[in-house]
Amino acid sequence: MELQVCLNGRRGGADGVGVPLSPVALAESAAEAVAAGATEVHVHPRTPCGRESLSPRVVEPTVDALRARLRVPIGVTTGAWAAPEPGLRLKRVSTWSVLPDFASVNWHEPGAEEVAEQLLAMGIGVEAGIWSGTDGAARFAASPLGPRVLRVLAEVTDPDPATAEESARALLTELGPAHGRPVLLHGEEGGTWPVLRLAGRLGLATRIGLEDTLLLPDGERALSNARLVTEGLHQYGR
């Protein structure tokens, strides 16, 4: 199975000591997660003060640190929260010289198509982030870049464990054929585990990590990404 580990996301130090932020901490956490069974890594690079950034001065040391420890694909975010102005986001991505293997682009965000086109021109795989509750699926269906993306990252934003699976199925219906690209399905917060188990039943790739949840299925606090990966592999087959 394909299991991506999402190391930190938008979480910070206030979320607990287990959330890795620095390049060294991210590389250590990623190495442990890969040893536990993760097949690739997704990360949100941070400045020394903990702020997310797409600046090459932040992204490149993170990718370097991860690549020194790993032999699996490494991906980063291009989320608008890291650079809200589309022109600035595009400029920063275009100046990367140490390149990740792939980058996620949230299709509902302003400037998504331009960022995706720039990434593709640089030889970086594009994960088309399609969030439930947005117009991302419709915009992606109409996108000429759709057939060229690496895969679709179907993100279920419904945090309710009672309804997350229903929301996931609705999102997959919205996506339809998804330009024939592979789909990675995942949830977040309370919806993380129900959606992961659904991905297993459907035979889809999925992801797990401290970005998506701080808790194990029984409600116990997850102390590391590796622990979540171990449990994710167990839950996937249920």
C-alpha cells in the first residue's frame, strides 16, 4: 500500500513536543516514520521561529535534511497560508534550486493553476489538493493541467467521525474520473481514522501523521509520526 506520512502541517510547538519543526527534527521524524512503513513524506517547511514559508532559504535546507536521511519521495506544501499573495507564491516557488520530488497545490486557492504549471515546468510532481466543501473538484475537472498531475490529494475536511466517511464518498463522487490520475484519500482531526479505513476498503493510497491528527483511534495521544504510521498500517486493512 502507499502510505504518505504528513509530518507537521500547520501545527506548532503548542500542539506538543512530538510535532517536528526544524529541518533536523523533521528528518529524524521522517526517518522513524519510513522505518515504520511510510512510503513517502509530506512536510511544511518552517523558519527558525516556526512560521511556514515557501522561501528557498527555508524550503531548501528542509529538503536537503530529509534527502540526507531518506530514499523515498519527498513533498512540500505550497499552501496559500505560507504566502497569501499569488504572485509572491509563484515567485518563491520559481526560485527553488533544491527541488522536492512533488508539491501539493490546493486547487481552490487563487493562483493554483499558475503555481502548478510552474512546478511542472521545473520537473516537480504536482499533488492536486481537492478539499471537500470547496469548488476545487469542479475547477480541477475543467483544468487542462489535470492529466499532467502526479495524483489527486482528496482531502476530507469534515472533522466529525460520524459523518466523515459520507463526506469522503461525496468528495470522490465530485471528483469523478479525476483525469485518470491516482487518488490519495485522507481525512483530518476526528475524520482521520474513518477516512483512512475507507481508503483501505477502496484500495486507495492514503496518509497519516501529526498534520492530520494528534490522536490514535482509541483517543490516546500520539507521541510521534512513527506511532501513527504503525497504527495507520493496522487500521488500513480493517
